[in-house]
Amino acid sequence: MERKFSKFLIYLVLILGAIIMLLPFFWMFTSAFKTTQEINRFPPDMFPSHISLNNFQRAFAMAPFAKYFVNSVIVMVCSVGLTTFTSILAAFAFSRLRFPGRNAIFSSLVALMMIPFEMLIITNYTTIVDLGLWDTLPALILPFTSSIFYTYILRNFFDSVSDSLYWSARIDGSSNWRYLWKVMVPMARPSLTTIILLNALASWNSFMWPMYVISSDANRTLPWGLQVFTTEAGSYPELLMAASTVVVVPVIILFLFARKYIVRGVARGGLKG
């Protein structure tokens, strides 16, 4: 009985925590379909009187969210592709290639993970301006073409692969490049899936950096466009909820379908042997 009661308390706390976490999203989704009178009513109504896409149509008419969506997709795809490619090459180099100072260089790079991105904003901003990329989509991609964290995950996975496999391929005449893409990359699919998903989520939700380097409507992404829309439609909370739903729904769908791959890849990439 004591064990069952303890288990009941654990599940009760978890359920209450889940309700508290999901309540803001539930309110946002339902408010996106409410009228101005319904969303300002007190006590508030939990559900709209009828389902209508009028708020979404008005929000898209007031701001080019379709353009913001396309920009976010372009930036996400380019960032994910470049980061994954550079992470694979760096992880293979630190895992299989033997060169002087390999461990010292890798340890120094891992130590840089302790430096928050906010401390690098001024340097990155100056670089983007000097390159003439300010207020362009490449400015949102260039600073995120590599990642020490993703390299660390892949390197640990590559280290878990037996050296005998590598030397067998080399004896058969395989080059390092062919061995990497024909053997190591297919074996690292769980870790690569995790890297792609985490990078996609981070790129989609990026807000601070676009706020510094993007000013025109044509180059805004969804999070930054939503912030500007907040000031322009501050007296229309139902439109804000509709616009927020457009931003949040793709991330939620991606996370629901990919959560087990994220956990599996991180756990597998963080262990050796």
C-alpha cells in the first residue's frame, strides 16, 4: 500500500505539472478563435462560441506572416544543413585523425561552450556589418554554421565505433572521405537525427540575433516578426494569439514527433564504449 500511495503521489504531481505547463498553450490556441468581446470577457470563457479563421485572416492582412514563414524555413534549412555538415567533418577529424594537439584543441573548443552567446553578439554583429550582410538572410545563417556541442555529441559516437572497422576499411583501399560517408554517417543516424532536430528547433525559435541584424519586413523571421506585430496590434489580443499560434504550432508538431529521437541521440552520443 505504501508503494502504491507513493506511486500515486508521483503521478499526481506529474499530472498537475503537465496541466500547469500546457495551460498557457491551451489558452493561446482557444483565444486565437475568439472574438474581441469573448477574449476580454470576465470571467473568461475557456472555449470560443464558434470556430472561425477570421483572426488568422486579419493577422495575415496586417503583417506578412507568409513571408516571415518562408524566411524562417530558409534560414532553418540552411543553418541545419551547414551545421550538420561541419559537425560531421569536425567530429570525424577529432575522433579518427591523428594530428599534434588534437586533444588540446578539442578540450579548448569544449571549454568555449561555457561562454554564452550574448557575450559574442558585439563581435558577430561587427563581423556581419563589415561583410556588408546586415539586414540580409545570410546574416542569420553565417554565425551558426558550426556547433561545438553537436561536434561533441558526434565525436563521442564516433569514438564508440571500434578502430578495427576503420583500419579494415583503410586496408581495403577506402579513403577517409569514403569511410566517413559510407560507414560512419549511416551508423550515426540516431545522433545525426538529434542534431538536426535540436538545430531546427533552435533556428526556428531564434529571436535575439534577428532582432539585431534584421530591420526590414522582407527579411524578418517569425519570432522577430511576431515581436513587431505585438506593438502594432497591441489592442487586439485575439490577433496576437492567432499570430503566436502560427509561430508555435510547427515547433510543437516537430517536438511531438521527434522527442524520442532527441533523447535517444543525446543519450547515445554522450556515452562511450
